[in-house]
Amino acid sequence: MKASLSLLLVLVAGSCTLYIPKSGNRVPQTLSRGWGDQLIWAQTYEEALYWARSRNKPLMVLFHLEDSPHCLAFKKVFAENDTIQRILDEDFVVINLMYDTTDKHLSPDGQYVPRIIFVDPSMAVRGDITGRYSNRLYAYEPQDLDLLIRNMEMAKKLLKSQLLA
């Protein structure tokens, strides 16, 4: 009996840590490409810019390739991280692209993947929010999730401080 009760408590506690979007359960989108099925992903870069401006939220642009081992490894930990998924759902417009856009500001130091660029609602690319590498400024790896979360928080904080100025 005690073992059953303990198991039940563990299951309940474990299920409470899963992130569920504020707007309830969502139907998974094919636009997520596995990066976060519960998130609402923009279909085009132009649409993402429009949403960022009209919703006054920062945009996170994630460049990747479907068959890249680096992208696949990063996607797995990115999609499973409840903190990242919650912050993106509540505070960001998101798009993931498997091709480069015509906006040259989104590849300031090359067209490598995975690459994450932040854009503020005024459509300014945030070149100051970077990863840990000096030769691939916007690259992230599976062990970089804490840095990515800090960078996401910085993108939000900079937005709020700019609005108050």
C-alpha cells in the first residue's frame, strides 16, 4: 500500500513539471519540425516579423538542417526543455528555417547550423546576443541550454528596458 501511494505521488509530481501552454492543449503543427510541437511557429520570415511587431515581442529565428547531426542533437534537448518551451510560448515569436532568408543581417558571420538570431519588434537584429563561440557567434550546442535561456531572458529584458526609455 505504501509503495503504491509513493508511486502515485511520484507520478503526480512528475506530471506537474511538464509545461502546458497557457492557452491549453494545442494541436501539434508541422511547422514545428520537432522543435516544440505546442508552440505556434510562423510560416515565413515576413510573417514572423509582422507578428513580432504587432505583438511587441522579440523574434527568435532558429536556422537548422533536417539531416545535420548537430541540429538533431540540439533539437532533442531544445524540444524537451520545459523552461525554453515556456519562455518561447509566453514571450516570443518563433520561426525555424531550413534555408537562409534574403536578409543578410541574419547571417552576419556565416550560414552554419544550428544558428539562433534574435530580432526585436523594431526589426533590429540583436547582434549583441550571442552564443559562446568567437568563430560562430550564434551557434548553440546541446550543452548550451543555460546560455540560451540567459540570452532569451536578455532579449526580453532589453525589450522592456527599451520600451520604458
